[in-house]
Amino acid sequence: LEYRTLVEAKKIYEYIRGIDDSLLRQIIIRRCIDLMTWREVADKVGGNNTEDSVRMYYERHIED
């Protein structure tokens, strides 16, 4: 079970690393790996991003 978990985690990180859009990569890592709230994600990625803007950006790109 532990080996399979490590293999799956490696696949997830490889997928994320393959995303060309750096903002989307940061959002995915902060939200899905670091388990941050949308507000924390927005604060971490900086710029003029709000919790709603990073959530909508994520939903627009992930749910396609």
C-alpha cells in the first residue's frame, strides 16, 4: 500500500509539473497539496488575486 501511494503521488507531481501555466500550477499545489483555503491561496500567489479569482481560475481550467 505504501509503495502504491508513493507511485500515485509521483504521478500527481509529474502531472502538475507538466502544466505550462505557472499560476495554475501554484494554485493547484497550494489548494490540493498544501490544503490551503482559497484566501490563503490568493495571499500566497500574490498579485491582485482574490479568493474568488483564484477559485474561478482553478475551476475554469480544471473542470474543462
